[in-house]
Amino acid sequence: MFGIFKKSSEVDKLQKKYEKLMKEWHALSTTNRAESDKKYAEAQRVLDRIEALQSHKE
């Protein structure tokens, strides 16, 4: 019932950011390769951060 008031964890926020970046990467992949590569690199950095947080948590 009170789940709507629960704050998102840092991992949840990073997951959403990663998904957004991957969508942008996919959209750019057919029109602008340089920008697409930048988005992919940024998404990879976010993914690395997610993995680091998850491994630290365990």
C-alpha cells in the first residue's frame, strides 16, 4: 500500500537511465554513427556502474 512512497534505489535510477540511453543509441544507429557511438559508450559506463553497485551489495 505504501510502495508508492518508496524511493527508487540508485540501481533502479541507473537502470532507467541505461534503458533510455540504449533507446537513443538504437535510434541514432541508423542516422548518425558518431553520436550513436557516444550514446553507446555512455550506456556502457552506466552499466559498469550498475554492475559495480550490485557486486558491492552482495
